[in-house]
Amino acid sequence: MESINMARIIFFGLCLVSGIVFLIFILRQEDKGLDYNKIIRELNKNKEKDLKKLNIKNKEINNIEEKILKCKKELGMRLFDEK
């Protein structure tokens, strides 16, 4: 009697595991995955925006540095520190 109950438990366990495996394969087929081309296009677009922003900020920094150099020159200070 115990062997029949044990066989039923094992059979139920195998059915449960095979059902889970079956569901996983069904769900994987419906998954389309990542669209790498779309991701690359978005990254390139963001890169272009970032480069434009960086260029603008570099121009601002250059203008500020020019003003600092003019002020140092007017005050008679060294323009560049010697190391």
C-alpha cells in the first residue's frame, strides 16, 4: 500500500515538474526579447545630444578662462602657475 502511495507522489511530482517546464517553454516563445537596434539608435541619439551639450559648456568654460586671464593680466599676476 505504501509503495502505491509513494508511486502516486512521485508521479504527481513528475507531472508538476513537466507542467512547469512546459509553461516555461510556452512563455519563452511569446517573448520577443530585446530590440538591440532600437537601443543602439536611442544611445546614438543621446550621445549626439550629450556631445552638443558638452560643446556648449566647453565654450562657456573657455570664455570664463579668457576673462580670468584678462583680469590676472590687469592685476599684474602671473598668468600661469609654475610647477
